[in-house]
Amino acid sequence: MSATPLVDAENVRSRVDAVLATHVEALRERLAGISPDAAPLGDAVEQMLSGGKRLRAAFCYWAWRAHGGEDGSPAAEMVVRVGAALELFQAAALFHDDVMDDSDTRRGLPAAHRVFAARHESEGWAGGARRFGDSAAILLGDLALVLSEEAFAAALAAEGPDLAARARAVFDVMRAEVTIGQYLDVLAQALPWGEDPAADEARAREVVRAKSARYSVEHPLALGATLAGAEPAEVAAVRAVGLPLGEAFQLRDDLLGVFGDPSATGKPAGDDLLEGKRTVLVARAVARARASGDDATAQLVLAQLGRRDLGLDAVRDLASAIDATGAPKDVEELISALSDQAFAGLDALAVTEQGREMLVALGHAAVDRRF
């Protein structure tokens, strides 16, 4: 089963999209009341929200259903609105991430900072076009954070103070961890790299867990269980499932960033290589090359990773060199081990069978990227 019908089950995606549309409309009204010059901000937020699979919202919703939440109840709409807040937070993270990674595209379209830089250049405005674009995208990320906070608070406004406080604690920890994870990612890109591949891999996995795994899967699951009134031990059990599943999800993303089909990923082939991402895949490739005495491949990876001037053929050659080390197979095995751990944990959860089946299916779709 593909992820598309999964996120459509019980109309989760359409309901989340409807809530997001109301937030975009309210934003446009707010912007119009401030200045007509601010209208492009609304366009950029709407474009960012128009993509995505709504997996985080779906994980939250089905964790809630698995722990006894009932579709059609007033609480169901509250959970959907919380899912919309998660999607707004995701938009904020992507606006910022694209600036930090200096990405050209997002989901097959020009990234926001590129769009605003291009407009600056075409209009012949004063100052640097790139700085303007980066500044606009940073502010867009901040704006999406504000919208996410507003959406989350509004979703829980009618709930009891105990439930609201417990959910707020999950949401706040998630946001803080992602921000810290982003810094750890920036730091990893700046630190000396390539002398100790084992240490490089350990740092890469630390970044994966802090920046992506927890907020992509673990926290949405924990939030859904919390909203259903789950006990702390039940939430902890869900977290124990979500972390390895989230890590497997991101490791799959790292493979796709080098070997993925651009029509499916929305990014050029080998984009992670051009951006110089120091992933588990690359660290393992260097380690394998050195272990086999293939210093030429190790030096090739270290020298060309992050070179923006590489042509398509050079990117393909670099990807082929990484593939030849056997590192992709290692990462696949790590994904399988993490997935097996997560699915074994899902089997052991004391949840409804429908909820378990949906969470298992969502987990497979996320890790296998069957979109």
C-alpha cells in the first residue's frame, strides 16, 4: 500500500489541508492589513505547505487512534489541528534548512531564498540579491514558527489544562531538539572531517537523531499518544518505537539524496553530494575505502564532496565511487536493523489493532519511500 492512501485514511490529509488553508487565508489577511508589499510571504508559505505527504500529521493521528481515540469525535478535530501545527513547524524547518544547505530546489521547485533573490535581481533593487533572498527565507521560517505556535495553542484551547500541559511539553521539546539538531548539523559541516570515519559516522547519527528522527516520527507518535490520554509508560513505549523508525526514515533519505530519482525526490540527482552533507553513507564509504587500501576513492570523496562546481558527469562518478565501496549496502542493513527494532516494538504495544496496522503500514511507507 502506498503512503498516499495511508495518509488519506479517515480523510486525515484532506482535513489537515483544510486547516492549513484556513491558516494561510488568515495569514494573507494579516499581511494585507500590514502592507501590500508583504503579499509574497503568503505565496511562499502556501507553496511550501502545498507539498509534503503529511506523514507527521498521520503518525500523530494514528498514534492517537491506536491509544483509543475515536474518529468522528470532537477530539478528532483537535488532533487534526495539532497535525496541522506539526506541518507548519515542518515548513519553518524547511525554510531555514534550505538556507543553511544553500539548496536550489524544494520539491521540484525553486527554494524560497532563490525565488526572493531572483525577484530582487529582476527588479534591480539595491543591495545584494543573495542576501535579500536568504533574509527573506529566514523570516519566512520565523513566520511559519509563529503560525505553528498559534495553530497548536488554538487546537488545545478547549482542552483541560492537564492534557494541554502534557501535549505542550512534547511539542516544546520537539522544537528545541530540532533547533539544537540543526546547530549540530552546521557544526558537523564545519569541524575537521575525514581523519576518523568512525567518529564522523557517530556524529552523523547524532545529528540524524536530534535533527530528524525524533521530530519526524518519535515526537508525532508521542504527541498522538499523549493527546489520547496515554500513561507515561505507554508514551515511553511509543517513543522507543519512534526513534529507530525515525532514524531509518532519515537514513533512507540520505540514500535517496545520492541515488534517488529526481522525479520522485524533487531534487537534482546527487544533490546531497553537491551540498556536502556529511552523512552516515559518506562516512561509511570513506571507512570502507581506507579499510580496503583504496586511498584514491577515499581522497576522491573527501576532495569532491561539497564542490558546487561539479558537473552532472562528475556527480555521477562520485556517486558510483561511493556505491562501489559497498557503503550503500551497509546503510541498507542499518535501515533494516532499525526498522526491525521499531516494528518489533510496534507488535508489543498495547494498542488497538486498527491503530497498530496503520502505524505499521505508515512506518513501512516512510522507510521504504513507497509514495
